[in-house]
Amino acid sequence: MPQRFVPAGRVMSVPNDPQLPLLADLLDREAARLLLDAALPETIAAVRITDVAYQPGRLITVRYSIEVAGAPAPVVITAMHGAGMPAGGVRVSDGAGEVALWRFPDDPGLPGLALVLDAGALTGMLAVLGIHDGVPVATLRAHRPGRRAVVEVRTPHHRLFVKVVRPKRVAELQGIHAALAPHVPIPRSLGWQPDLGVVFLDALPGIPLAAALVGGQVALVAGPDELIALLEAIAPPEEPESDA
């Protein structure tokens, strides 16, 4: 599993990982700046590391918030180095290894993400689902670069969520929601687009677990008996028919 941490300023201690020769460069703001120049035609004024996901010996993913000279807002660039890099993005190599770089939201592993966050494209997607009530507002709720994202979508009369995954994973995700929704309280799929890797889901009423715990609303959290009952409501997978 990835080890996640958010560095405060410059990372002072970096693991020695021979399988990821550019690990130290990506975790050093000044060294990373040289790599980031290849992905940004603008002049970089400052670089800040905002998130790191590290799988020892396999993959390092770093997100940077970059101040660009003359730009009103920072640019978010993701750098990925190691096994499992998605095709696409800007490839940079210094002889020791290769790094894939891309600017948010153009995640090459999640081709649907930029479209879901574009109001015009999203309006067209919602129209296919029969939702025609105004310009949608999309808010990114979670994003693991190259792997998955969750976007909340609101219109004047609707609230839903879009799960964005790699296209090769979306049929499985759609199947899970379609199979379980009649039996347990999970969001119902409103539709999906295989080529983009997106599934549109109903929003369910409730309060996030973290908000309930922090807000002293522990009584709203399901107890062990309720969780066990939910698990028992899920039908076991069908056994494959024997050829004998």
C-alpha cells in the first residue's frame, strides 16, 4: 500500500531506494524545478510539494503547487516515477530514470477527469442522463493521480457524484454498483461511459463519518450489529457451474 504524507517545506530525510533513482530529486524542490521546467512553458516563480504517495521499490507520485510568473493562481503538476506510470503526459529523462509529468486536471490515467470538471462537457453528459436543469457545478472531492477521483456535481435540482477510474476498471465498478444497489444502501448508478472511465452515482443523504466523530455525533455512526446485517444482506457470489 502507498505510504502517504504531506511534507512541510523541504523533505529532509529521503529513503535510499535503488529502484527509484530519481526519488531524491522529486522530493527536493530545487532539483524538481529542473524537471518541472519541461512541463511548463511559463517561468516558474516558486515550487511547493503538496502531496506524496510512495510505494517502496515501485512507484513515487508527487504533486506540486507551482507559482507561475504573472499567473493569478498556482498550477498543479503531478510527477510520477517508477512502475505503473500511465501512458501520456510529458516524459522527462536525465539518464538515471524517467518521469511522467502532467498538469491538473489532464491526468493521462483518468481521461474522464478533465471532461467532468469542464462545465460544457459535463452539461452534455448530464443531458444524456436526462438532467437538464442549468449549468452544473463540479467540485473535486478526492483524487489519487493516475488511479481514481471523485467529483461532486450539483445543479439547481440535483446532487450526484461521479467516480472517475481508469477505463479498464470502469466496467467492474459499474457492475459492483448495479449488483449491490438493490440489496444494500449504496449509491445507485445513473449511467456510465466506458471510454472515459466515469460512473454517475446518486447522492445518498447522510453525514460523513469524520464529521460525525469530530462533531460529537457518534450516535449517528452505525454499530457492529448494523454493519454485520449489511454484510449479511450482500448475496454471496454465484459458484461457477461444474463441467463434470
